[in-house]
Amino acid sequence: MSNPSSGGNGSAGGMTHVLEFEKSIAKMEQEIRRLEALQAAESGKDYSEVIAGIREQLQKALKDSYANLTAWEKVLVARHPKRPLLRDYIRLIAKDFCELHGDRLYGDDKAIVCGFARLGGHRVMLVGHQKGRDTREKIEANFGCAHPEGYRKALQKMQLAAKFNVPIVCLVDTPGAYPGVEAEERGIARAIAVNLMEMSRLGTPIVAAVIGEGGSGGALGIAVADQVAVMEHAYYSVISPEGCAAILWKSGEYASRAAESLRLTPSHLKKLGLIDEVIPEPLGGAHRDPEGAAHALEAWISKSLRDLRRLKPETLLRRRYERLRQLGAFFTSTAAPGVEPKAPSRSRPRRAKATTPLATE
């Protein structure tokens, strides 16, 4: 698979896809490339100082732009065509990857990739969504929208890992599970529901990271974990902004408004207690520096697994159960309509004492 970006941080390697808020940044990058080409062609000319000045402006523009992204702009960055995908991360940080195929019932869903690997110094079972880079790969992988057989495959491989006490690493990147008739006929809702139940009681450490899009049950089907993180310019939501806008306002034109209302950005998710950590990305997003993004992801996985592997299986299950029970805390506000309420405190509402893990069938 080709490198998603041939350029490093700040150069963009001649990227052709430019987001609306990046247009001024793209012009500076283009000017740098033009001056570098002139300097190489004309041996007597030295544009080093000019290039250095533009690079300084470029770094400031990137920092300012990416520090103030709206929720909708975060979604656009998460969907960037040059953003590293699962197989890019496998190539960059996974060693000795041995892919496993099939669900032993229907077929091999290419939207879900599973296999043993060495990652961050740990032997792991790696499970994740693959969208595909070119048109052929995208069609084969159904744009990262998995069918029931994909979730069955993922669960079978995770159960195999649990049998040998191998930690599980899940990398989420999907707009959602496949919504077509074929998926419904083969039981997509049940496949996801079974994954949620079984993952909650697997006796081995599980970590999950959203590396791009984290859409609805399609994401949640492989994201029940002891530690959950979202990359800085990714999103995690119960529905896509376009889907939400179509339901509430009968038009996808309100997607940006829906994105703000959904509270789907990493900072919102962290504040609401839905995720444990935000994984930082290189300046300008993972699509500008895939290697830097991969190493940040690897560092988080390594640290999380190191901490989790110290726990006894019964302690691990109890903590996972308690973590799931704490999701969905809410607060009330007496603020007037239109006034943004204060952020909720980290305290949780009282719940019935239930400290035992989910009973096995």
C-alpha cells in the first residue's frame, strides 16, 4: 500500500485534496515548493531566507487553524483522503502481522481486518476497520462499512486471543455498519449486539482507539474496551452528522449544525467521560505526518496495555463492568434557553451497588 502522504509536516507532499479552511495554508505550501524548484534549477539563486520565512508563517497558520477547528471541520479532517488507514498503521508500527480470515459461517468481510501482531512491545490480536485507499480497495472493503460476517470474524479472533491470554487492540475507522438489505438479512443488529455482550466479559485486556471516523454501532461493535481513546482529529458519534441532519431537519445541508449538537469531538467526549484519553496528532493532522501519528498511537497502546496487564483477570472484568455502568451519566441545568450550561462535574450519579462482572451464560 502506498504511503498516504509523501511529504512531512508542513509540506503536504503536493497534496491535491484541500479542505476549505486550509486554502491559505495550501497556497503557502505551493509557494514553498515553487521556490525550492527554482532554487534547484537556478544554481546562482538562493531563496533560503524567503523559504524559511514562509515556513515560519506556515507553522503559525497550521497551529492557529488546527487549534480552533469546529466540530464539522474535525469531521472533515477525520475523513481526509490522505489520512492514514488501518493498513498504514499496521505497516508503520505492527511487526510480524499474521492476518486471519473468515467467520466460519458466511465469508471474509474485507471491511474488518484481524490478525496477531507485535505492537508496542506486546504480542496482541489486532482488530480494525479498513476503508481502502483506491477505488478498487474501497469497493472491496465497502468503504469500511462492515457486514455481519465482519463482526462475527472479529469476535471469533478476539475469543481466540482471550483463550491464550493475548491482549486485544481495536482500531476503529468506519462511518457505520453497512445499512443495506443484505446486512439486515444476515442479522447485522444481532451480530453487533453479541459483540457488545461478549467483549464485555472477555478475560483479557482490551484497548480501543478511534483513528478516523467512529460512527454508530458500526464503531461500537469492536470498541467495548478497558481503555478507549480517540485521536485528536477523529470523531466518535452515535450517528453521522449528515444522518442526524436528515432526521432532524430533513436535509443534509445542516450537517455542520448537527456536528456541533452531537458533541462528537474528542474534547467533548473526554469531558463527558465517554473516552479515557485524546491521542495527540502531529501539527496539521495525521495526513501530514503519518509516521508521527502512528508513533503517538503506538505509545498510547503500549502504555495502556502495560498498565492493564498488571491486573488480575477478575479485577480487569470488575473494572470493565464498572466502567460500562458509569457511562450515560447526565446533569440538569437551570440555565435560560440558549445559554450554554456549565460543564458537568466528573462526579457520577448514585447507582445500585453492583460490583460483580456480567455473569456468563
